[in-house]
Amino acid sequence: MAGCGDSGTQSAQSTQADQIEDYAAAHGVDADVRTAPDGEVESVAIDQGMGQVGMNLDLPDGFPGDIPLYPGLNIYGASTIPGNGHSIAAMSEAEAGTVASWYSAQMPSEGWSEADAPQGVPGQTAMIFEKDNRRVMLTLTPGASGTTMSLVTLALG
């Protein structure tokens, strides 16, 4: 049987992912760990019933393609809301003002209209976009070293 690559490296990668998953399982947590070809942990997903928490998660199934997401987001929470809504929590390496400006420009290009948002917690930026019978609420919270925590929630009606 012919093959290519270093099976020792592949085995070490599988072992690292398996060790993390085994450790989580020993603490009652069902974790799915994916590693990159270089052995770095690429993503960790922990199933929470209607959603997942972890790092570098995928979007929830059915997340609409007409909601642009700021480039390079690290999604650490993703869930489906009963009634066909969705929520994601993510971190970006950009400042909140930069992220807010990006959404103000990108959402209208996908047919969304910006609506007045209630004033949020001091330091946070809240934005609302509407399209058809859907509403997206975006909450941006400045983080450490110029990062931004983003909560994107889609609701119907």
C-alpha cells in the first residue's frame, strides 16, 4: 500500500485532538476538535443542544447568506433560535468603530436597512438592520488590545 506524508505527524495530530476530546469527555463534555495539517488546533466545538460553544466554529445550519460577517471573525458561540432565528458570538481583531462602519456599509449592499437602535451599555455599539420580515441586532463590545466582541442575532417578525 502506497501513501504520502509523515504518518508520525498525522498520528501526533490525531493523538492531540483525541487527548483533548478524551479530557473533555472525562469531565462530561462532548467536544469535537479539528486540527490543521501543521498540528495546530483549528477549532473546538462543544455541543450545547441548540448550539455550540468553542473556538473557530462554523455558522449554524441555515444561517442566511445575505448577512455579511466581518472578515476574520472567530466564532465562539453559534446557535439556532426556535422559530428560524440564529445567534452567533464572535471576536475580531479590529476596533469596534471599524467593525460598525463596515456593517453600516455592507448590510445595505445586501438589501438591509439600518434602523434606529436603542442606546446600549456605555462603550457598546448597538445596531439594528431590517429586511422583509427579519431583523438583525448587532452588539459590538470593545475588548482588550483593540479587539471587538460581536453578537449577531437574527429574528423573524
